[in-house]
Amino acid sequence: MIGQITRYASLQTLEGVGPKISEKLEKIGLLTYSDILFHLPLRYVNRTELTAIKDINANHYAVIEGFIESNAVVFGRKRSFIFKVTDNTGSIVVRLFRFSNSQKNQLKTGSHIRCFGTAQKGSSGLEFYHPEYILGAVEKLPPLDRTLSPIYPSTSGISQNKLRQISKLVFEHLKPISSQISQFEDLKFLHNPPADVDLKSLELGINPIQKKLALEELTAFQIGFLTQRQTIKNFISPPIKRNLKFEEIFLKNLEFQMTNAQHRVVSEIATDISSSKPMLRLIQGDVGSGKTVVAAFCALQLLANNKQIALMAPTEILAEQHRQNFVKWLAPFDYKVELLSGKIKGTNRTKINQKLENGSINVIIGTHALFQENVKFHALGLIIIDEQHRFGVGQRLALLKKGFQAQLDTSQLPNQLIMTATPIPRTLAMSAYADLDFSVIDELPPGRKPINTSIISGNRRDQVIRKIKDIILEGNQAYWVCTLIEESDNLEAQAAEVISAELKLALPELSIGLIHGRLKAKEKIDIINKFKKKEVSLLVATTVIEVGIDAPNATVMIIENAERLGLSQLHQLRGRVGRGDVESFCILMYDKLSTIGQKRMQIMRETNDGFKIAEADLELRGAGEILGTRQTGDIFFKIAELPRDASLLTQAKKDAKNISDNDPGYGKELVRNWLSKAEDFSLA
């Protein structure tokens, strides 16, 4: 049976991956063997040798082995279980904020243990927080790893060990066809590099194998873009005439005036949809520039012509916010706006699907749920996609096909409007998004004041807390953002909980809320709504708030360990404040700054212009900046990263044209190897 498995086989064919594990894996996009192949490590740790406890350094990964000397449940800022591990050179405390009775019973005095983790400064000196560990007699512990160990993007309920086990099984069971062998071996290397590899080259993304795969991927995407452009030329879209009366009503209903830049983009869109060819346009705009209202204005024209609108957002929080805005902006018109997300199930979901298919829902707003097979449309005329990079081309085209299938005339396709709040340097945009026309909203609404950005050492934390207290007691609101190197909802949530408990202790007079990725969508939305209603004055959060949360009364943002984030992510986070007409502040707290880290902080302090920041990001990434996570915008690709791999784009375009012209069969194979389904670009 194993020999028959293809890269598109379900992960549930693997031992140890049942329905519950599969459901959790699906949250991070892992459904098939192929998904695991391309689920590359964020970074690597060296578990090939032991470190003596006396030689452990703060913020450095280490593997230790010793005996549990003592243990106890302690009550401080937050209840925790601690145990002291001792070897023949010294001792270190291990602290668990989340623990079970069985863990307490297992981690008993005298037990032999091996721990894997990064030591941090704690109340008793250096401490390990929630490290991986193995218990057992010295002679029964498994041998140390022979290769570097991957640290993968994860989610709550899926440990690093589980992901490593699944990855190992996939590489053991999968038998690639001849054309995929080279790619398969290269990916295997990236999942488990030898211990003597140049780790810095891997972290920088400049290892020859990474470059080879990045070029191949960029070439595959360019071939796909060329194919899609050519395919779309063969379809039509019914010309839409501007309804000036509806426009006038829409503008009068707004609580603000649209900027000249917004009106210019509306005109560009109106020109597109008045033609007989499907629109394929990307709206770029800085944080808070008003892209969504432009999209709603565009949607109104299609609605006036009896077409349906689908808006796809990356998170349920943002989808709900879009729903509220569309309901408000379209209030003068008799259009039905509904939400479709993963949390809507059973009878309610069935009713929504039926209403979509019979046309009684005019605007549907949702997440990944929109491109599931049982979602059908009556007359889909416009697809709006917010934050394109969070979906990828294949998912966007899956939704486009629904519009194609909904037409009585199968020569018709819906229009597409894509929004991104991550400004893209033009040199990259022309190559990375070769299938799209561009509009730029390069003007912020009047009255917006620049956000004052300060850079402060983490040593001055107490001073920052006192300042925040004064600002909030004056009637303002603030965000306190926690960051972690690992992209894990579980670990980020633990860090946020610790900081929330600390702030509640220091600021008992304030109403403090907490939001992180492990909360259910409804819980997140409830907390955001409380924040908007000023029932919560200080919101402790992970980077889950990066996209699209709009609370005009929030005037201060503190970002802890800001050095761990890239420029565009810092800019996105900072954009959560400064949305009203009151002066706003952003405090970037750092632990240690490299030379490039200092430049990054300086850029954030000097400018609020997202386009300038994007250009600076391109320069710094080209200079070899190492970051602990893939940056916002990189999720668009599996291996390649922009702007890091910008230098490969020119070659990729040349290779794509050459292959498309001279060897289209190989081109299809290349696209098939890099996308989950070859027809993603063909609308087949």
C-alpha cells in the first residue's frame, strides 16, 4: 500500500493521525503529504549534544540532562509547577504554567530527565519555561539526534514532536515519481539538515538548495500567472454601467469624506468593470487608507446589476468587522449581508448555503469556508479578497471557479478585487504579482496624525507601565503586544497570559483584557467588541491583532521584543492605533539589538509611510537580516520569500516564458509539483 501513496494522499493514512489530530493539522493548512513536504521549519535547534548546566546562557537553546532534585507548586503572579534539575555542574529551575496532575506525579524527585529548551531570566535566575522533556533511566533514554532538529509553525494541540514524527513518516512512506525525486531530496535536506551544515546560510535563506528551490517555485508561479492571464482573456464579464444615483446615496451615508486617492481608484475600477473582460485588480494602500470602503463602493455597482459579492478575509475577527462595515455602508439599500465562517455549522450553515444558491443573499463575507465545495452561488459577479498573501493563488482561483460555475453562460467569469495592507515595492510588485493590474491609495484620510514612535529598552519596563497607567486613566485605551520566536498559538498564549497576570498585578485599577490565537473565534470577537465599547481599557494580545482590528479610541501600542519582528509586521501592528484624530504613540521595547535591528527601529521611528518602510524592508532583507519567523507576505510562497529572493525574479520570468513557449508540457509538470492541483491556474 505504501508504494501507491502519492503526495496528495491524506495525512489520515499515517499511523497516529486520526480525525482529532487531522482537524488540528487542518488549522495550519496541513491536509496532505504534499502539505508536510512544504511545511518548512522556521528555524533549527541543535539537539546533537548535551550542555552542562553551568554553561547555559540566557536566550540560547540547550539540551540538558540530570536528576529532579526538588519540585513544588508555587503561587506568585500566576500559579506554576516548578522543579529543579541538577547535573554534576549545577542546577536550573524548570517552570510550567500549565500542568496536569499526571505531570506532577511523573516529575517526581529523583527522576532522571532530559530537557530541550531556551533558558530565560526568571525570578530564580535562569529558568526553562515549558521545555520539551523525556523521562527515563540513563540507559533507556534515546540517543541524541544526528541531524539538526526542525522547529515548525504549529498550533494548539500539535507539539513539535508530533510534527517531527509526521514529517519523518511522510518522507519514509512517499515514493516520488522520477520528475519529483530531485525536489523530494532537496526538501528532505531542509527538514533535517546534517549537524555540520552552515546554519547561518539556512537562517538567511541563501543555502544553495534553498536558492535552487526558490527559483523553481518562482518560475512555476510565473508560468501559472501567464497561463491564468491567457485563460482569462478567453472569458467575458458583463459590462457594468455606473449607477450614479446609488453612488450619491452611498456617499451621503458615510460618516467621512473619501479622499482624492480613493475616488481615483474607484474610477479605475469603474473603467475595468465597464469593459467586457473580467477585472483582475490589486488595491495597495497603507494601513488605515480606506481600502475596504473603496471595495464596498465597487461592490455597490455589481449589486445594482443583480450580481452577488463574495468577500474573503484571512481571519474570523476581520470577516466579522467587514460584515459590520458592509451592513452599515449598505444600510440605505435593501441588500442582505451574511457571514460564513468555520464556526457556523449545522442547520444555520445549510440555510446560508441555500440562500446563496437561490440568490437571496447578496453579499457573503467569510474566511476559508467560502471556497468549500458545498458553497454555490446564484450569480457571483465580484470576488473581493482581503490580504491576498494569506490565501495563495490556488485558493483564490478555487473561489473564482465558483463564479465560473454559477454562470448560465459558461464564457463568463466574475470580477476580482484584491486588497493588501502590506505595501509592495514596485520592483517586486511587477514580478511577484504579474497577473494583476494595480491601484494605489497613497493618501490617508484627513485629520489623521502621525504616530509618535519611541524605542525603549526592556530594562525600563516599569517606567513604561507607569506611563501607560497615566494615559489610560486620562480616558485612552492601549494595546500591549507580546511576541515569540516560535509561531505557536500555544506558546504565544502562555507568554501573553504571564504578561496579562503581571499587568493586572501592577495595574489593579484598570480593566485588562487578553486575546491570543488559542481562543475560539467567538471569544476573540467578544473581547474585541468589549475593547471597542471601552469596557476593556488595556488589551494584552499576541500578533493575532495584526490584521484589521479597528478601535479608534486606542491611542497607545506597546510591542514587547520588537526586535523579533520584521518592518512590515511592526508597521501593521502599529497601524492598530492612530485611527482617530487624537495623537497616538507606539513604544517598541527591545531586549538586544543587532546592527540591522537598530536600523529597523530607526526606520520605524522616522516614518509612518508604509511604502517607504516596504522599500527599506527590501534593502535590509537584502542585507541579510535574520528573523525568527517568516514575514507577513511570505505565506504567498512555500519556499521563496520576498523581498529576500527578489534577485531571482528576473530569471524566473525569463525561464517561465522560455518554458511556456518551448516546453509547455514541462511547464504543466512544474506547476503541478508546486501547487496542490495542476488545474488551479486553468479553471478546468
